[in-house]
Amino acid sequence: MKIVQAYCIVTCPGRNFVTLKIITDAGVYGIGDATLNGREKSVVAYLEDHVIPCIIGRDPHQIEDIWQYLYKGAYWRRGPVTMSAIAAVDTALWDIKAKVAGLPLYQLLGGKSRSAVMVYGHANGNDLAEAVDAVGRYFELGYRAVRAQAGVPGLVTAYGVAKGKLFYEPATKGQPEDQVWSTEKYIDFVPKLFEAIRDKHGFDFHLLHDVHHRLTPSRQRGSARASSRIGSSGWRIRPRPRTRKRCA
């Protein structure tokens, strides 16, 4: 079996979603998601110009070999554009393998290991009170994990605060929004947010919060200590960029 064709499908009213379709000479095809929110067309160009020409004629069953070739074969590695493109190829090839085997993909990856998967809801508000109330609405919907974001006093805009109550899109269409950031105001406010949420809703749920690369390592530690003093156990998402590299 050989790969004979691959192309990108870019579609969705109001924004872009990118799907890669890989077709084999046996007529079996696989699809993989290549969407990179806010930079979708960059991945399309990377796939069309640098990836698809490299996989035509290859055996789609050699998934690991193709992954290593695409990752290590290029002089410049990593980055969100590159990894989104490689991930789309990887997913599409696994889709092909599962179809050829006549099995759901999860069976090839070891089979079912749990009966349910926990997901979280994104609760947010323009101020502390709105965010605390929003957390309660997600409990009413059955969520046992909630990510809480709120407007920070003294700042006009804040990361994670949506324009709607049950919808949040971090990478909106068009140019990025220009925002003013204050680490001091943020670190002073967030423990108060956690404390208010725990005071009203208790500790019988997972509390999440997204900083999204806005803190230095030292500031991250200080913010975590301030939160821990009020007993606000939970998960903090992406407090700073990951800098430690795995060995290739």
C-alpha cells in the first residue's frame, strides 16, 4: 500500500478549521486535524509545501518512520506550526491503519481502559462575583471540573474572559487583541478568586485556572504559594512557556 494523494480541507463559516486527508492506492483514506487556532493558514502552507510532497509514495503503515522523518529530517524542528502539521499526518495514518485492520482505533492503542472521561467547563466573569456564579452554573450542568477565569481589577481586559457565558474561543478570527497586562495586579487578585470559589462551592471538585505563559518562573512560584495558603488545590494551566527540551 502506498500514499498516492494528500490535500488540506479548509472550511467553517466565520473562521478556519483545517483537515488533512491522505489517500492510498488501495482506496483507503485517513483524516487528521491540522487546526492551529489563529494561525491556520500557516499550517496549510507547511503541509502543502513541505510535508505532503515528502509522504507521497510512502507506505502509510510505517507511521513511526514517517513521524521521525518529518520531525528530524528538517533542519528547523518543533514549533506549533510544524507539530500541528506532523500531528495531522500521524492521526490520518493511524486512521488508515485502523480501517485496514477493521477495528476502532482505540483497540489498536490498547483497548478501552475507562468507562468515562472527565472534562471541564470554562467558567468566566467580568468580575469576581460573576466568575463565582458561573462556576455554580457548570455544577448544575453536571461538571466536576471547572476552569475559572475573571476580570482583574484595574485591567480593561483579561485572558480567559469570554464574550459569552458558555462559550470561549482563545484565538479569535483576525488580528490578536491588544491587551495591557500587570503581573502585580494578577498575582494580588487570583488568590482572592480561588478563595471566593472555594468558600461558596467547597472542595469537592477540580478547580482549574489558565495563566497561559504570562508569568516568569519566580512569579509562578510566588503565585502558587499565595494560592496554596488558602487551601486552593487545583490545576494551573500553562503558567509559563515550556523551555526544557527532550532528547531527540
